[in-house]
Amino acid sequence: MCKDMTGLMKGFTPYGFSVVVKFGGSLMRDLDVCKAAVAELERISQSGHRILVVPGGGLPDKAIECVDATHRLAPFTAHHACALAQDQTGYLLADPAFSSEFVSCSTLGECRTLARKGKIPILLPSRILFAMDPVEWSWSITSDAVAAWIAWVTDTPRLAIFTDVDGVYRNSATDDPDALIKDITSYELSLLGHTSIDACAVGLMAEKSIAGCVLNGSHPRRLADWLEGKCVTATNIRASQKVIGFAASSKGAAS
């Protein structure tokens, strides 16, 4: 059971999320897998955890990438289109076809209110991204970085990246179980560059001392085990206070 997180500063209302879950759009390639992952998040929420879901760009994002591959899009166009792609994925996940507990929200205040009512808010991030413009307009900065930034803004101590592989692999050797990195600090992970979690997200986690995990959404029960401190098949990312910086390319989008 997760206790409410209470801030020490008077006058500021804590968001109270125990974990931000980046729900990778790749999981929507298999809708049965997607529904099983959603069901597990509902079960975890019922056990007392307050979950905030940040959707990936999914299929709409891939369509934008395909257009950019043949007709180079302006950074403004790609960035804003990909942010809206995250919204589209969020709307789909919150549809009754997938969940009765997920509720799409455009503001963090709405997310906080719904979580207190036992629902699972799924943030549609475009409104916040357009208003605050916190990330560079670059293809190298993905929805992973958006989720890490949301975790920092809401003072959420843990970030889980639901993707379609078991974690981060050395040399991207996803077909070699021995190459799976089981435990690493965020700073050490940042030295590997872009992996199954983008480098910008890891850099922010290192700078802001956010712990995390990259795990396979096809085996969603691993998330509950990780939240309980158990050893799971995944990449556990320990918080690091080493401050680092990243230079992103200026090609295109932020999702």
C-alpha cells in the first residue's frame, strides 16, 4: 500500500503520485498485450498506488516519422504533430474499449483530482508542452523525456518505462539475454546514449534524482514486483545526483 506523499512546503498541494508510467506506443501494435498492460495498471492502482500515465506517440507518431523520412518536416511541424500524437494514444487508452479506470486529462490538476478518487489519469501532454515548451524540438527527444519531465514537475520519485523489450541491452543486443543490463545508475546509463530509453530522459533522471525502470509491457506484472522492491527481469535505474548535459540534434519532434 502506498502512503500519500506530503510536501513540507506550506501552501503547495502535493500531487501525490507514487509512480509515473510512460506507456509506450509500441505496445499498441498488439491490442491484447495493450489491454493486459492496462488491466495490470488498474490492479496496481486498486492496491493503493497512485499512478500517472504518460502515453507514447504510438501509431500516429510512426505515421509522422514516415512522412518526415520522405518529405523533411520543419521542426515546428514535427514537434507539435508528435505531441498531438501522444494525445491521440492517450484518448485511445482511456476509451472504454480498453479501460473503465483510465481517464484522459489535459492538466496536472485534473490528474491529481482523479487519482485521489481512485482513477488512473492519463495525461494528454500537448497542452502543457505547447504552453511551457520545456524540451527541444528534436527527434532525439522522445515521449520518454516528456514522462521524465512530468515526473520531476510532479515530484514523483519513480518513473517506469513500459516498452516492448525487457529493458536496456548493451550494444542494443536485444536478442541476447546476457546483454540485458539489470541494474545501473542513471548517470552510468546516460553514458550509453540513446537506448530503449532516450538519453535526454536519463539525463534528467540523473540530475533530478529520479529512480526508474525500463520493463517489458508484455509482462506487466513485473511493474508491481519492481514497486515492491523485488528483483525482476528489467533494467532497474538507481537515482544519481551527477549533473550532466546533453546536446540534442535540431531535426524535428519531441515525442
